[in-house]
Amino acid sequence: MPKMKTHKGAKKRFKVTGTGKVKRLRAFKSHILTKKDAKRKRRLRQATTIGTNGEAKVIKRLIQA
């Protein structure tokens, strides 16, 4: 069986932290920002983690090198 290739799109969007959690950036920060208040835009700048469900496991498999 050949080696599994890294999914380049996922590699650009997600990082794995030292404790093994998957880190991601938030959506809805690229345009139409005038109607969003400053507090919401500040929150959108912060990175967050993927929950401990199966999605994190799938993403880790995609970005493994």
C-alpha cells in the first residue's frame, strides 16, 4: 500500500497543538464587516480548537506528513 499524501488544503487551514488538539481559524472575517460590531470582529480574530469528536481525528489523518 502506498504512503498516504498530506491533504494540502487541510494543512494550510489546521495546526495540531502540542497536546494534540486541532487548532483552526474562525470563518466570517473576510468581507461584509461594516454590519458586524467590534466585539464580534475581535472574537473572530481568535483561533479556536476543533471539538473532541471524530472530525478532529479525520483532520489529523489528513494533515499527517
